[in-house]
Amino acid sequence: MKAAMDARPLTFDDLKGKVDLKWFGHAGFKIHFMDEENIHRNIYVDVWIDNKDCPEEEKKECPNDVDLALVTHGQLDHSMHAPFLIMAGKMEKR
């Protein structure tokens, strides 16, 4: 599984504003923006990709643009996918 994640190129969502918010269903969100050095940054909070409200396109492949994965508490519906986000992440200086 790790080899397949490593083989995928780094992908970003297009920004629509200065700071964008994307809902992953349940309590999961992605906050993405450009930092002061014009580097695309992505913060994931409580992402649980298997929930029924997560967009289908997000369920196909684990996002690999994570800079920071935050978990508010240890219940599986808030913490289950944080290790996968970190493992798939390809951002430098994250």
C-alpha cells in the first residue's frame, strides 16, 4: 500500500480564494491556502474518508497534499484516517 502511495504524484485542489475550506463529511475538513512564500499548504481536521457524506471523488485515493493532520479526540470517526494522510503526504517541510 505504501509503494502505491509513493508512486502517485503530488496533487493539489485549485484554490478559489485566499483560504478555502472543503468538507469531508461528518466532522472532517480541509483548510488550504498559500503561505507567505507562495507554497500551497493544507491542514486536515478529523478526516474520516469512509463516512457516508464524504465526497465520492475523495474516497478513490487518499489525499497526498497534507501538511498537518489534526485530530480533536481519539474516537475512530475522528482519528482513523490521520495515519494514512501522514503516510501518503508528499509535502516538504510539513
